[in-house]
Amino acid sequence: MFAISDKNCAYFDRKYRIRAADIEYSWHKTGLNGAPTLLADNTVENVCLYYQWAYTTYRDMSQDLEFAFMRANICPGYQSDIFNAMSQVNKSEQYIVSGSFMSHLASQINTTYVEPGTNTKIFKNYQTLDSAHLFTYANAMSAVELSPEMSIPAASQLNFETFSDNTIKGWLNDSELSLIGCSVGEPCQAQDFVNALNAAVTITDWATQCAQLVLDESA
């Protein structure tokens, strides 16, 4: 289970949702100043998600000024706070969000490139739940803290590419990452990145761990 969320991990829900609720309340209160009709029956989260994924292809012109207000004044700050909240929970809770993927990625790189077997060229593609998860994955594997204010639009990608000299590079969209386990500005050996991923992740089965943590809390 690579994608831990409030839907499949009650422990994560309790740790993250209280932060997300505070962020929603704060930005909803501010947003009512410029988008009272939109926010009368919608959350900031839903309006910003709609704007990000669908607004370019469909517009309700009667509320266009309110959408423009949300886009310019509310959604960037809201999304930044959400990115930061999820990333903080991830790092404070032993990589609860990104740990399973980091472990899987280490295994794939190690099998495919660091210690090549019979199948040395394997393409893997995964779809994240949302931009907050994508930011959290990237930030967990970056040696330099990423800014939660960075733009992660629809169809964003986190890519890793290995080379014939067994070095590896990673990108979040067109921004190259400085990968953990490697020196900033220097070529990164795939083995060093794999070792850093394995060292960071102490829990790899979060499906089981989530259930156990809930039992521990209720004991």
C-alpha cells in the first residue's frame, strides 16, 4: 500500500486531519471576503481542487470573479499550508505517507540498476492521490527542503532516471532534486540514494502498522 491517506489509515487521519481542518477554517474565513457565493456551500479544498483540475475547460461565468479571487488570493496559500502540513506529519511519524513508496523505490532501483539482473530495463508508473502527496514524496527524498509554496499543477510528475555510470537523477516536473544520500551539486550514485532510502525508512508495511497504531492508542 503506497498511498497512505485518511481513507485507509485512521491513525494518519487523526494526525493529519486536525491540521487540515484548521487550515480549511482559516482560509475559508478569509475567502468569504471575496467569494461568498462559492464558499456558501463549498469548502476551500473543493473549490481549489476544481480550479486546478477543471476550471480551464469549464467556467460558470456568473461566478468567474469569485474564482479569480480564489485563484489569486486563497488557493496558493491554502495549498502551501496543506503541503507543509502533510510533509510535517510524514517526517514526524516515521515517513507514514511516503515510507512504503520509498522502500519500494529502493528495491526497484537496487534490482534494476545497482545490481542488474536479467531484467535491467523496467518502466514503472504510479499515480499519486493528489498534489500534497506528490510534494510529500518529493520532499522526503530531497536532501534540500522543498518550499511548500512551489506550484504543483495537474499532471505533475516525479521522475527518476539512471545512467550508464550508475548515477541517478530525480526531478519534480522540470526542477532537479538534490537526492538524499548524495552531496548537493555532485553526481549521485544510485547505491548511495538506495542506502539513504533504506536508512530513512524503518517501517515498510504501513497497512499493518496503521492498524497496530490504532490498537495501541485505544489500549
